Amino acid sequence: MKRLSMLLATVLVLSLVLCACGSSASKGSGSGSSDNAAAPAKSSSELIKVGVVNNPPSESGYREANVKDMEAVFSKDNGYDLKTAYSLKNDEQLQAAQGFITEGVDYLLISAAETTGWDEVLKKAQEAGIKVYLFDRMIDVDESLYEAAVVSDMAKEGETAVNWLLDQNLSEYKVIHIQGAMGSDAQIGRTGALDAQFASGKMTKVVQQTATWDEAEAKKIVESVINSGEDFNVIYAENDGMAKGAVAALDEAGITHGVDGKVVVMGFDCNKWALRELLSGAWNYDGQCSPFQAGVISDLIKNNKTPASKKIINEEKGFDAKTLTQSDIDTYGLGE
């Protein structure tokens, strides 16, 4: 009897030990859940969420290069979760920005279709703790609402182009001015210097009309002037695509252009194909507009930098057909 009691006690102890071990294994397996389990710690390698509001790549060769640069820099390989929204309409861009804020991105990057209307959205981003960077174009908001603006000086681009035109010492300046999307920073800047010349009387405005960056629309504008019989000797187009459309209209009408031609042709953005037009003498001038802002912004984000000035200006220049070289095209040209 005594031996039986000892045996039963041993079995009971072993049962309790086995139950305890089973319970411990269940908690550590990760296959179950517990109301008291602590939430997993946020990994330092977690992707940085970036929302980019931009113009569509179809807008121009410049924009295509800009979009590709953004996608290359803000890639998963570089530690980013990139979300993009493209539109030429300001209201659609505003809605996209609000959507990114709702999603909870870490950073919001904006190239605005228009300079106005952004105050409330940027205030909401700030309230949500989302840092905002402007790129390519400025907008009319208090600088406290964004971390930095990596942009082109569009007004300087216009001044550089118009000063070059004045240096040509033409006997008269009868200008077809083809504008970009009205209200955009690029349009406002590239228009300003030319408007000053119209106001001073040094140049004559034959027509001033927007083609919204579109090649076909630019062609129609020039065709309309040709059909009206009004004389002109300068085409100032605010991007390369519109200059290309304008030249197509000249060619169809048999009007000479470029170096030693009747009509001076000017564009902006420095696509390689456009610079080749300069090199051949078919165009006269192209103004540089750098699309590469992503690397600068990524450096600010990754290194938590605060720039000395909130406005970081791309260094840019203008190119003259008479001095342009193949090396310039290889160095500064966009695309292929």
C-alpha cells in the first residue's frame, strides 16, 4: 500500500510538469494570440511612405524625365514605399494630396499644376505630422507649411531667354508667344520677362495664347497666324513640344526658320531631340530646365537635414544654336 501511494504521487508530479511545459510552448509558438501580448516593435528597416503629386509624364519630355527620376530615387531598393498621382488639373491634384494625407504617408511631394489653392491641404498635412517638399515649381503658400522647395527659377529662365533674344539685335521683334498651362509656375515665370518687353514697346505681341504644353495645339496657333497673313519673326514657345508643333506649321507653309531663317525659334526644357534641332540650325535657342530634384529631396529626408534656405534652386543655362556642341547635348540633354 505504501509503495502504491508513492507511485501515485510520482505520476501526479509528472503530470503537473508536463502540463506546465505544454502551456509554455503554446505561448511561445507564435501560432496563437493573447490579449496581453505586446505589439511588435516598429522595424528600423520599414519603408518610408512617400506620396508624390505631379503632372503626368505625357505632358512633355521634361516631365517624363522628372517622373522617371522620382521613381528611380524613391524606390523600394532605396527604402521607400512610393505612391504617385498625376494630373494637369489643380483640383484633381488637391484631391490626390488629401488622399495621401488620409492614407498616412510620411512625406508629401508636390509639383503643382497651379500656384494657388494649396493652403488648406498643406495645413492638414502639417497637422497630421506629414512633411511636405515642393519640387520643380513653387506655390503661393507660407513657407512654414513646407520643409523645402527644390525648384527651377522660372522667372530667371524667362529673363535669360529674353535677354538672349534682345542680344540678337533684330531690326524688329514680332512675336508669337505660345504659353504653357496658365497659372503654373513655369508659365508665369517664362511669360513675365516677355510681357515686360511687350509693355515697354521693344517687342510686338502678334499673339499670346496657351497651348497647355501641347504640340498639336501649338501648331494650330501658328497656323492661325499664318492664315491671317499677319507678319511675325519670332516664336517663343514655353516648352520644346510646343516649339516642335510651331515649326511643323512653318514647314508646311514653307516659311524658313532657325539660323539664317526668317523666324527665330525658341523652346525650353532641353530635350536631346530639341537640342539636335539647334545643332542642325533649325532652331535658335533652348532654355534648360532641370527635372532632377528627387536626389536632393531624398538626401534631406534620409539625413534629416534642414537646408540653410528653404528654396533650393537648380543651376540652369540657355543654349544658342551657334555655340551648342554635341558635348552639351550629351551632358545636358534629356531623354534620347
